[in-house]
Amino acid sequence: MKNILLYVYCEANLVIVPDFVADDLLTYQKNFLKWIYKKSNNHGYWVRGGGLGLSYTGEAFVKWLNEYIIEDENEKSKITKKSFFHPRKI
């Protein structure tokens, strides 16, 4: 298991993931974005305002990994520290 720093919008979380995910993180990021932006997915992150949009945090990536990618129950990902980075207030 390895730690990664997961940025979503202005939030950063420290997340522990299996080695195979950390070692190919860009591929998993791309696959997650394809999945979350696919309009036919009823994943619960869609919001309606002036149109259809998305609202999600780093927990969505962790949940996706655990439900669709990681098969070994002993290697499930989890957020170990939330809001690791706080943007400077102006």
C-alpha cells in the first residue's frame, strides 16, 4: 500500500491505495473521470441547476476504486487525512 495526495478542486486528501494503483495513477485517474462523466451512470454525483453537472469530492474516487477496481478486501483504499491542503485565503 502507498500514500497518494489526491486533489479534487481545492481539496486535497492523503489516501492510501494499493501499489498497483499508485504505480499507474494517471491511468486510474483517466478511467475514473470517464466513469464519473458518463451521463448514463447513475452514481449519485449528478446535480441539476441550470443544466446537468457533477458534485463530488475525493471520496468518490476512493469509492470507485473500492467498488470497481480493487478486488482484495485487505487492500481497500481509504482517506487517511482529509483537507491536507488549505488554499491561502485572499
